[in-house]
Amino acid sequence: MGKYVVKRLLALVAIVFCVAVIIFTIMYFVPGDPALTVLGSTSTVAEREAYRESLGLNDPFFVQLGRFLYQTFIKFDLGTSYTSKAPVWDEFASRLPRTLLLGMICLFVNIIVGIPLGVVCALKQNKWADHVISVLAMIGVAIPGFWLAMLLVQLFSQQLGWLPAMGIDSWKCWIMPVIAGSLGGIANNLRMTRSSVLEVIRADLVTTARAKGLAEYKVTYKHILPNALIPILNQLGGQFGMVISGTVVIESVFSFPGIGTYMLSGISNRDYPVVRGCVLLLAIFSAAAVLLVDLAYGFIDPRIKAQYVAGGKKHGKK
């Protein structure tokens, strides 16, 4: 398993480095002038030119890229915001707990609602409950999160006045963001769980367990669910990687003071350090989350474990 862990860690490093190069290249060639955004239209050409020179924006592409990679991976410095003059690290750290809490709540709702509904659909295959829940799941997959968020604001805030449209002053402020951020995940978990459980139900081990006279609940919890866990875990791994990055649009709709609103404000203000820093940190978090799931996958799936154990023994014999 050591070889498997090292292989995944090297892949994580390569992914993060590629993301850093790509986001820097995109922000370098994107239209717009940060000096004009920061200094305003009343500034003179000389003032804007001096500002760009002070930030090193007039240097060649590869010079700026090398400086960015050196500061990021050697000095661990993501730079300072052009507009707020605050270090990107500090702003990110202050907003991360709120975004992480929102994402974890959404993930928790995805699991406790989506997986049980998927099991019910599989056990009630081709019955009315299966058809109704499956149709609702298809609708949940098709509805964009930002569109649902705007509908919730229109209905529960502007029309009914039941819930606040923005802020985090009370627990009511979290209801609509959680609903908007959870619906798609619930639908995806439901469909994946249904498919995985149906595949295991048809397996010989379930037929044998039922032939032995085991109660149906024992067959479900001792034989069906453990064997259906691996593909479900893979699905949850992707969702766990989106805990932070997946709430960006939701935060912008509800004016939620998290990473998403910070990054979107950086995009609109041509604040290159903010955008590059946020994208890179989100990529690191997502890659680390997927890495943890891959490692868990390797420990749970005996085929992966046997592959690397056998490879290590074969190498030792040589």
C-alpha cells in the first residue's frame, strides 16, 4: 500500500502545479487592466503605468510566471490583494470556516437523504415509490443550483418573507443556501445508490443469503449495503472535493461572506492575486479530498490492496 500512497501523492503534486500554471496563464491573457480598476478612470496614463510597473505587470510572461511559482511554492506567499491591500492568505483563512461549514452541512444532507432514498428505490424497484422518487431525482439533477437559489429567494424572501435573503446573522440564513447546495448532490447520490444496490441484489451472495433464510433486513445491512459501498464512496469522494468550490455560485446569490464571494469580487475587480490564490487553494483542497477518498478506496477494496501487495512481493523476489 505504500506504493499506492506515494503514487497518489505524486499525482496530487502534479495536479496542483498544473493548476497553478493554468490559472496564471488565464489571468495573464484575460482582458482588462488592474491599474484602471484600482486607480479609477480619473487616473492619468502615467499613474496607471507606474502602478503596473510597481506590481511587475509589465514584465514578460515567463518572468511573471517564474516569480509567481517561486513565491507560491517556495515562499508560500499568495500575494496581496490589489483592492483591499490585505494578504490573500489572511482573507482566505478568515472566510474558510464559513464556506467549509456550509459545504459540510450540504454534504451531510446529501448523504442522509440521498443514500436512504436510493436504497428504498432499489428495494422497491418498478413500484410506485421507485418511479416517483426517480422522477424527482431526475428533476433535481436537471435544475441548476444558481437558478434554484434565485427561485428560493424570490419565493421565501420576497414573496412570503419567511427567510432572510442574505447574511449569516441567524440559523434561518443558512436554510436556503443549504437547500440550493444540496439538491443536486441528493439526486446524484440517490441515483448512484440505486444503481449500485440493484447490481449487488442480483449477485450470487445475496441469493445465497436469502436461501439460508436470513431476514430481509439482515440481507440488506450485512450483505447488500457493504458490497454496494465502494461505488457510493467514489461518488461521495467527488462531492467531498466540491465542499468548498461547489458553493461559489450559491454564496454569490445569497451574499454569503465566504470564499465564493471573495473570489468573484476578485474576478470582477481584476484582482489577480485573489483569483489565483483562491483557485489554487480550492484545487489543493479538492485534490486532497479526492486523495483521501482514493486511499480509503484502496483500503476498502481488497482488489486494489491485493494488487499492490502482490506487486511488492514480486518485486522483492526479484
